[in-house]
Amino acid sequence: MVVRRNASAYSKRKPITNTRRSKKQQKSYIKTIPPQKIVKFNMGDYNGFEKSKYKIRVTLSSGESIQIRDVALEAVRQSLNKDLTKLFQKQFFMRINVYPHNILRNNRIFSGGSKGERVQTGMKKSFGSPEGRAATIKKGNPIFTVYYNGEEHNPKIRTFFKKVTPKLACKAIVKLDKLDK
């Protein structure tokens, strides 16, 4: 059984070095990369966004520098997409502005009885095996952006964003802008 570490083990720390795969195999520290959990980065009416059809933009920004796991980003994406689709059908555009490049590692150490005698190497080979991905986000950078029309929907959209902010494990800032053409 695979045991996942809590997000607090990684979230408020600086990104660990040597966590990206190198193009040259010999220089690559990480041999396998965990699969991407985020299914889509752009949702809704992309053509309407390209033609600048939408007049209102809402951004969800980070209030602190943090690493957010791709699983948490996918959970927020699913919740926002479901609520926005119910409200607008397809007359909106949502984008995830961050990409989880950073690969998280875990040096598994077993405790008790005879569980880890044959598995553990202690700190001799302590680099750790890859167990997930995270996006490194600096303070003030947008995480999600939603474009839509209709000012009467603003309070509803704010409640959607307030509903998903606890899933991000950081202070989140919701900002609403009117776009001028």
C-alpha cells in the first residue's frame, strides 16, 4: 500500500533542487516522472476567449509563496468547472495558469519490528523516490482565471471561488476586473 505524505510536508518550503528531469540521461537525477493529474488546462469557450468576447475576468491568486500539489489543483478545477457549467453552460472560459513542474520525493523510512530491515538503506541512498508533482507559485501570481459576461453573476461567482479556496492550503485572493475593449 502506498502512503502519501501530507501536503504540509512540502507546501511552505522552497522547492527542492534537482527535481526536474534532464534531457541528458546521465545528468538526470530522477529516472521516472509521476503522471500528470491535471486533465485540462483550458475549459469552456476558447474561440470566444480568442475573439475577446468576454467582458469580466475573475482571478484566484496566491496570497503567499507556496507549492501546491497537482491533486489539489485538479480538485479545484473540477469543482469550479462543475459550478460554472451549471451557471453558464458553455458561455465562459477558465484557465489554469500554473503547471506542476516540481517533482516531490520521499525517502521512506519504516519503524518498528522487522518491517524495514530488507528495504531500508538509511541515509546511504537518501535521494528518495518520486511520489508526486507540485506547482511552485510566488505570492500574487494568478492560479485560476475565469472570463464571462453578465454582471448579475458576480456574487454567484465569488461564492464559487470562496468555496474552493480551502482546497488550496494557502491564502487566496479573489479579484474581479472589468475588461475594456
